[in-house]
Amino acid sequence: MKTLKYLLIIVVVVLVSSGFYSFDKLLQEKWDIPEKYVKMKNPTYANQENLIIGKALYIKHCLSCHGKTGIGDGPKAAEFDTDIGDFSSKEFHEQTEGEIFYQSYIGRRDMPNYEKKIPDPKDMWFVVNYLKTLEEFLKTQKWDIPEKYVKMKNPTYANQENLAIGKALYIKHCKSCHGKTGIGDGPKAAEFDIDIGDFSSKEFHEQTEGEIFYQSYIGRRDMPNYEKKIPDPKDMWFIVNYLKTLEEFLKTQKN
């Protein structure tokens, strides 16, 4: 009986080990791409018109799995047992455009073939052009704030009068995108391809007031500069004061 028991244990261990080995192999499986595709050149240009086409095709065919920014967090991503990739990663962008085209168009078992859904290969090349923008796009999500702003102190006080001014300015300049309570649900928020932030979040409030001022006043490509619309910097500091109240305000909305 002991011998039989030991044999059963060995069989179970072998089966479980094999299962885990196969699962791990599935996650780490490498693409076997024919040389002609590795060396293939993109016959299209990544101009504005073609990038718009590529983006539209990506939204239609790819977003549901790969997500809005290509990091693999689409609503259908959880249905896969495999790592479906991250189009913003260094590894992805170290590939040739021909390799990306092959993976996207020809596919394999865990990535469907798109030759029927997208009959013109040129259209897939437009998608490749768009995918190549995602690395740079996602880099822009991290703010590079000069040290002088990080250490900058708010020269105003968050008293009742100043908070009222800040709220009025917020409603005028910020509410349409960032929403009434700053969670990024304003009527114009859907026009952006990026996460426009949540002013009630822990991450937002862990920043210095100087960092918030820089983001709100100086801006960058995806956040307009407000030095002309709000010529007096003090007024932006009033907005910063008001933004700092949103976290506490929203806490009161939770039962």
C-alpha cells in the first residue's frame, strides 16, 4: 500500500509540474517570424493622415484586447491565458516594423489572423504606424517638473475668501474637462486620448503644491498653458488651494 501511495504522489507531482511548465511556456512563448517579414519595410508614411487611419483601425480591431494605450488592459484582455503584450514597452519597439506587421496581421494561435477582417495589407501598416507612436505617447504621461517648481511654496492662504475665488476660476477654466468634483468626468473629457487625472486621488495629493501649480499653469502638450488665460499667477494658486479641498470633499460623499 505504501508503494502504491508513493507512486500516486509521484504521478500527481509530475502531472502538476507538467501543467505548470506548459502554462509558463505559454506565457513566455516567442514568435517564430519568417526572415522576409523581419526585413520587410513599411510601404506607408507615418504622416498625420495615415496615423488617424491607423488609430481608427486600432480602436475598431485592437482596443478591446490591447487597451486604449496598448498596455494590454482592454476589457477582453482577461479572457486570455497568455501575456498579450505591451505596445509601449522597450522590447516591443526594439522589433522591426516587419515583425510587428507579421504579429498583427498574420498572427498565430493566441493572436488571430486579420487578413480577412483587414483585406488591404496597407491598412495594417497604418496600424503599425500608430502602434509605433504609443511608446512616445505614454512617455508624455509622466510629468518632468523642474525642481524649482517642486519646491515652490504657495504664496496664498486657503481661507474662505480665496477658496471661493479658486472655485469660481476652477468652474470657469477646468470643470468642462475635469468635472465638478475633479475626477476627470467633465463633458469634454471624452475628447482626450489620455487619462486626464483624478484630483481626489491619493497620488494627486501626495504631490507638492508647486507640482500641482506647474501642471495646472505651465502645462504641456496634453494640458494647455494657462499663463495667458489666467495672467496673474496668484489666481492659479487660488485654484491649487481649491483643488486641495477636493479630496476631503469627496470623502464626505462616501457613506
